[in-house]
Amino acid sequence: MKKASQKFKTYIGQARAIADNGFRHKMLVFILLSFGFLVICYGVIFGSMVLNIAKHRSLDKEMIFLANEVSSLELVYLSKSGKVDLNLSKVLGFREIKPAFATRQSFTMKSSLIAGDNEI
């Protein structure tokens, strides 16, 4: 027990020696503050990662739900598109029209430009 108390006193004396020395004390404070800052940064980054993982999992579940909903709507569309024909469109009020297409005339140069009326 006496040995332990002597060791404790020597450690306290060494800690006082460090505290008495200005530069070493400032370095110790700097190291401890830096360590505290890094621990806080680690906590923020780790917390952000955990929140992002949780959000990603919830978005995955929502994506699966929406994919299932889209596939069911595709099945409904395919079943209804098979029933569409000319008679149904007439019943619904649509009528057949003759298609009219827009055409462009060919682009040709005037003969006066080709003949050499250019002064250059």
C-alpha cells in the first residue's frame, strides 16, 4: 500500500511538473481540445451516416412498393388495351379522319445566282 501511495505521489508530481511548464501545458491543452474536436466531428459524421442509411432503407421500401404498383397498373393497361378496337372507338364518339401530311417543296437555288450575276 505504501508503494502504491508513493507511485501516486510521483505521478502527481510529474503532472505538476507538466502543468508548471508553460509550453508543455499549452501543448497538452491543445492536444486535449483537438481530441475533443475530433470526437465531436466523428460523432456528427457517424450520426449523419446512420441517418442516411435509415433514410436509404425507407426509400428502398418505398421504391419496392411503387414498382409493384407500376407493374399492377401495367397489367391493367395491357388488359384494357387488348379490348380497344374500331367499334369501341366509334361507340366512344371518335371518328375516323383522313390523314393530311405537311410536305415541303424542294429547296433549289435561283438560276440567276448560278448564271454568274455575282460581282465578287
